[in-house]
Amino acid sequence: MEVELSGDLHDLRPSVGAAIYRLAQESITNAVRHARSATRINVSVIGEDDCVRLTVADDGEASPAGRSQPGYGLLGMAERATLLGGTLEAGPTRDRGWTVNAVLPRAGSAR
């Protein structure tokens, strides 16, 4: 597994920092459990002026049965991002593997 941290990640609201941690944790857990024949998991956290971007990608094979509905883990992850005013997208990549992309505003949301 490779982890890359870049940009300004200081002075994040505690709710944003905790959410990035939990989203990364769940994404890695999903990759370990579901990415057949994966040889790598890459985690990237980038602090920008107004947001924090998280990307977790693996190179595993798609499940032969495929899923028409996202699992509860993905739904919970999307809900966590939305509650903070952010977004979360997850799905298979073009060639092979799965990627989770989350973008959270640095200040979080008061929703």
C-alpha cells in the first residue's frame, strides 16, 4: 500500500479530519475484502485551499457477479461526505480496479 499526503492538511476542522480518516479506512477495508487479485492499494490525501481530496484506488479484478446496488458501506461513506457538504464517488475503473474519490470542504458543513 502506498500513501501520499500533500498540500495543506493543517488546521482542518476535527469533523473533516475524522471523516477523511474514516473514509480512507472503509475504502481500504473494502479493497482488502473485495478486490480479487489486487497487488496494490494507493491512498492520496490532498489539501487544497478550500477542500480536501481523498482518492483510494486498487488494481483488483471486478467481482464476477457484479453489484447493481452499492453496499451499505458505500452508502454510509457517501452519507458521511454529504453531511459535511462534500461528495463521494466510487466505482470500477476502465481497465481494472476500483476507485473511491471524496471531496470535503475544509471547513465542513453545519448541516
